[in-house]
Amino acid sequence: MPRACTMGSFVSCPHGYHCRSLTSTAEGFCCRSSLSVPVAAADGCPPGNFVFLSDGGDVSTCDPFNPPNAPCPEGSTCQWSTANQRYQCCGSNPVTPPVRSNDGCLDAQIAYRDNKVVRVCTAGSSTCPPGFFCQFSSLNRQFQCCGVSGGCPADSVAFVGLSGTPEKCIVGKSKCPPGFACRRSVAGHHICCASEGKKCAADQVSVDGLCLPLSAAGRACQHSEQCAGGSVCDSGLCRCPPFTLSIGGICQAETSK
């Protein structure tokens, strides 16, 4: 049976496990923390060779008959992949995929960022996008949206089941949970990754396919996803949780005078 735990508590899970909740509540389950991603993959390249991955984690394709339009980076050459039936960039030296900073989340996790700013959240509220969960950051001393990369391309995160590992899938055969799509990982296999939502302006957030304005505490709202700084939508207004105050746009615990 999975071991239940409470987010942010000091002694909650055994060594090698971390408390994780995919529902953004304070209650969760202990999951393995060793969700490391293989640093290199052959993915159809000849034996002893490794595929070159772009910054987004996708395989770099090429055209040997028109190199200027589809070149391979230095250290790799354009080779035919029998497995993938295409030309792709392969090299003898493995290329480590770029790893984004965890921004205060646990190892093998990344934080959700609004315009390069980590999104803070309130345990028990649904203020994190699909694939991200509200977790306490000991480094930043706040609850924030964190997710498991699992090797998903770009800043996407993987769907993690109770097993504690990213859920694998087969394109066109197996279905991923709502909000996720079957994508090729940096390791070459397919896993369920959070699908990209509608692109909104810097002062907006995507909610059910609509771009709604971000609101600070005390401002009007329709959904908690609009509320910034850890506030939640209550009776049409963004409000800080009980026993907290909005200081500099962030809901912080009241201090006794």
C-alpha cells in the first residue's frame, strides 16, 4: 500500500522518498526521488553513436543533399537511421541534454514559471497547471508549483502515477490522462507529458482554453488560477488564505507584533 504523507512536514517519508501530491492538496503519497533521466540515447544511430538532441529535447534531423539548410552541429554527422527511416545527426560523443534549474523544487523536478517567476501556490487549492503539484520548497520557504520532468521536451512535465515513475505510452495505441499527450522523451522512449496550453499574454493565464487576466489579492477573479502570489478566488475576489497577508504581492504568514 502507498504510504500517505503531509506536504511540508519535517518527518514524513523514509530516506530516498519524497512526499508528492498530484492534486495540489497538503496530503499526498511517498514516491521515489530517483527519477533521473538517461543522459544520452542512441535512438536509431549506428552502434557506438549517440543521437544529437536540440534544446527542446527533440532529435535533430538533417539533409545530406542540402547541408546548408539542415546542418548538423560540430561533433556530429548526418546519417541514415534504419530504425526511424530518416536522416538524423549522430556523433560518437554523447551529448548531455540541457537541464533546467529546479528553482527550489526537489531533485529531478522543475518549477512552473510565469514569465521566469516561480508560481507560488496554496496547499489544498488547484492553482498549479496539469502535471505540476503544490509542494513546499525548503530553499524558497514557500509553497510552489513543481513537476517531474521525466525527460519531457522543453519545459513540459511528465504524468507520474502512484508508482513514482513517469507513465510510458505508445503513440496511437495507449491514452494519456486529460491534459497530457504522448511525447518522445530525451531518452528516446515515449511518455505522457503535459500538453502545451494556449499561449496568453504576460499578464494573462490560460484557464479552460481561455486567456484570463492575472489578479493580485483584492482584485476581481473568476478562477483561482487567475490569482497571483498564493491567493485564491473567493466570492469573486482574490484573497490570501487565513492567517496570511499580501506583502509585496505575495501571501505571507502574519507576524505577531
